[in-house]
Amino acid sequence: MNNYLEIIVFIAGFLIVATAANRISKYFPKVKLPVITGLLIIGILSGPFVLNLIPKPAIPKLYFFNEISLSFIAFAAGAELYLKELKGRMKSIKWMTFGQLFFTFVLSGIAVILLSDSISFLSGASFNMKLAVALLIGTIFVARSPVSAIAVINEMRAKGPFTQTAIGVTVVKDVLVIILFTICFALADALLSDIHFDIWLLIILIGELCLSLLLGFLLGALMNFILSLRSSTWIKSFLLLLSGYSVYLLADFVHKKSQMYFGFDLYIEPLLVCIIGSFVVVNFGNFRREFVKIIELVVPFIYVIFFTLTGASISIDILKDTWEIALLFFTIRLVSMAIGAFVGGTLGGDPLHFNRISWMPYVTQAGVAIGLVAVVSAKYPEWGSEFSTILISVIVLNQIFGPPLFKWSILLVGESHKKKGLLHENKIQKAIIFGLEGQSLALARQLMEHGWLVKLVTRNEERAKLEYHGVDVTHVKELNLVELKKLEADKADAIVLLNKDEENLKFCELAYEHFGTRDVVVRVNERSYVSKFHELGALIVEPSTVMVSLMDHLVRSPVATSLLLGMEKDQDTVDIEMQNQELHGITLRDIQLPTDVIILATKRNNNTLISTGYTRLRLGDVLTVVGSVESLEKVRLKMENTDIPNYNKTRFMGKSIPYKKNL
């Protein structure tokens, strides 16, 4: 009874620390460090070697949190392995994965054997033991952290071929490294036990892999069943967490019973089972979007729990005693990864400026690597503690330096979209409003809140000199072609005309003939001008009828009208142009989109299509999307892409006009 009370106290204390860590870690990006690094540092400070907020006896009692977290980390990694979106970069992913696996594994293993006499528990050991440890360390060095990769990508709002290859390699490599570990673990056990390599060893090894894969597919079927239940999202999330944790319980049960009944260890890798289960759900199930929604909902809490507990588990005295060999291993791993990444990127046909820094995204290690170290340490207690000491020290260094390096590489290749200032020039939408009045000022401020660059133009020189609280007001004498080009009206994405009808018509004709502006919005005062503006492709607002039409729609369809007008809190409606060449030809149902967005319509060649899941995207399509502001930014990030190699595009009165670069 006292034991259960102690566990409850430990859990309560840890959750309080984790809650505080969640709040404090959000300040780390202000000093150019990722949130996950902040969680790790806070965990170290809260651990038994600094503040002792999480005492040493509590850590083994809380280890079930690690297993629950690792299972959901595997779910998140498997969810990223969505084949239809990765196929565009599959060549680069394939060769980069090969380079990382082969060179990191082989070079690290050779280095361990050569340096074995400098490692106390390997000094004087037999060659079989040195080879076994080299196989295990080489495998662990290959492991990467999908959690930290996804966290850094989300934090930097990174998008582009470099980022897509990085996340693809990270996920694929983690699946392969778990398979590689299963093989090497069995080989190491045979070497250390002096078991001869025969057909039975091979059969057992293949049997373990097949059993893990089979359980993975069965877990995928179970997860699909859970997702099909008519229950709330939180209940389904809890059941998915429970199913992931049950894999660890099952693996432990099989391990113990196999020793009892068969006389040999039968090892099931829970991480491999969970990744395969998630892979089945997103690629072969009918509930992919709901599953991704649950991942997005739960993973932030998992990050906090996992990294805080990982930090608390790190022994400062261990790092102090083994820092020399840990630093040497850390350097060896970086060198082998750099060689493997350069060779893999070259074979994959990636640009040279990518290949020079292509090792940076793969430095970080965390959950998977720590899990593999724990397996080895538990299997071989006689030397496992020292093995764990050195490897965890290396993992700590990788965790500290990895996220900043990945962040730096994203900035170097220009794929960070964290702030508007980092966006490509063409990605910043520009609007010019002609006419200075209360409505134009209100419109300018509202557009600026949505990230637009707005210039307000007036012919009244005296009024232009006044201050308008951040709105850029420019004076022009005449609305002629020369003056309009000085205003860069030819580069505007949208132009709003609020002057007299005669002036508006004159400008609209100039825009039609010379500018090819995407959208021209005109406020019409006299109905006789409506047909003239229609002929020029302008969007018309009639003050005499717009209020009645708006109220009519609010009465007949209040929810839809509120969404479209952005009247709902944190909701908005935007038009997004599809510029990502790698999504060309893919159906909407096959794209990973946030679950709270709806694509209302697709405009193609000035024709509006009612969007369905089977609508295939084409370059130049303009999608009308409604959803939360945060999710709309994710959709924009996915769809937009300025790196289209064969052509650029301009828009002329709503029509996409491709033209070759050198024309």
C-alpha cells in the first residue's frame, strides 16, 4: 500500500514539474534554442543532481511514462511515413538513407573496435565481445529522433526539398534502424554467448522480425477499430495510448515466457510494432485524418513528459566522468554522418550546397536511441551500466547540439518560414487602396493584421501628410501610368478602388492593359458603371445592395456566412495558390492537411470547381480554404513554393499565365 502511495506522490510531483517545464521552455526560442532543448535542460535542472525536484528513486517508478511516450513517438513517426507525399523526394530519401545507414554504422563500428582498449569495460576483452559492442554502438549511432525533427520543423515552419528529405530520411531510417538493431542484438547475443552461427539462429532472427511485423499489422487493425468507434476524440486518444503501452507489456511477457518454455530469448521490438501500426493506419486505413488530428492533439503533451523525464534521468556525474570518450564518440559519429550524408546526397542528385550541410538534420538523438541503450543495459548488467554511461553521455551531447544544428541548416538553405520577414519576396502579398476615408483606413488595418503589405493612395496632399497609426499613405498628383508604376501598382496582388466611378474606371482600364493584377476590387456608386467594370474583370461591391445581401445570407446561412467573413474567433477564409510542383496531380484526399480546414472551391483557368476528395491539384490552382488561422498557415506553407524549376507564373485578372524564365 505504501509503495502505491509513493508512486502516486512521484507522479503528482513529476506532473507539476512537467507543467512548469512546458511554460518555461516556451522562452527558449527567444535565445535561439528549440523548445525541446529547453525541456531537456529543465529536466536536468529538476533532476536528482541539481534541484532534486524529481528524486532519483522516482525515475525508475516513472519509467512507464517513457514507454507510453515512446509508443506514441513511434505513432507520430509512422504517421509521417505517408508514401503518397514522400514519392516526390523518394530518390533523395533512398540514397540519403543508404548513406547514413551504411557509413555511420560501418565507420562507427570500426572506430569502436580500434578504440576498444581505451574503453575500460572493453580493455582486454575478447574480439567477439569487442565486435558485439561495436555492432550495438554502430546501430545506436544510426538512430535519429523523429520527435525532435518534427518539433524543430514545426517551430521553424520549415518547408522545401531539404526539409522534406530530412523528415523522410529520419522516419524511414528509424524504421530500418530498429530492424537493424533487432538483427545486431541477436548477433551480439550469439557472439557474447559463444553460440555458433547456424540455421537455427537465422530462423529465430527471421522469426522475431516476422513476429514484430505481424504484430505491427495487427496493431494497425486494432487502431483502425478504435478510430472507427463512435466516441469522443479524447477517449480515442486514451485508447490509442493504452494500445501503444500494451505493446511494451506484451513484449516483456513474451520475453519472459520464451525463456521459460523455449529456453531462448524471443525479442519483440515495441518501437517497430508501433511504427508499423501507425504506417498501416495512414496508408491503408480510412481514418487517416482523424488519426493525424489525434497525433497533433496528444504529441505536444508527450514532448513535455518525455523530454522532461529524459533530462531528469541524465546523470551529471556520468557526463563528468566519461566526457572525454563521449566527446570522441560524438565527433566520430558526426564525421561518419557527414561522409554518409555527402555520399548519399551526391548519389541522390541533390545540389552541392545541400550535400555540404546535409548531415546537420540527423545529429539529434533521444527516445529511440535511449530506448535501445536501455535494452542493451538491461540485457548485460555486468557491463551494461558503463555502456549506458558512455552512450547516454553521447546522446546528451547530440540532444544539446542537434536541434540548433538542424535549425541552422534550415536557415542556411532558406526553408524557414517562421516570420514573414523570412518569406520570399513574392510570398508577401501586397495591396494598394485608392481613396482615403474611414472605410479605406479600416480595410488597410485589417489587411495588415493578416500579414499584407498595404499602401493607401490619395490625391489630397494635405491629408497625406497626416499620421494614420501605421498605415502608409502616399500622395499622387495624377492617376496615370507613370505615377502608378512609381507606386509599384504593377506588382500588387490586389488593388482596391474607392474613388469616383470615372477615376476608378480609368485606373481599371490601365490595370487591364498593363498590369495583370490578380484582383481589382471596385466600389461602384452608380449602377450604370457595373457592366463596364464587369467587362474588365473587376470584383464589384455595390453599397446599395451589399448590406441587404449580407443580412440575407446571415439569416439563411449564419454559420457559413460567419466562417466566410471571418466572424468566428480564430477562423478565417483565404485563397491559396498551389505552387508546389511535388503536389501536382495528387488528389486532395491524398494530401496530409490539418483536420480543421475545409477546401470550399478550386479556381482553375478562371473556372470555379466544387472541390471533392478526388479533385486533382494542378499548378496554378487557387484554393478557397476555411479554417483556423494556424492551420491556414500550414496549408499555405504546404501549397506554396517559389522553387519551381521550369517556369514562373503571373496572374492576369484571375488567370494563370505560365511563361518561360528567359522570355
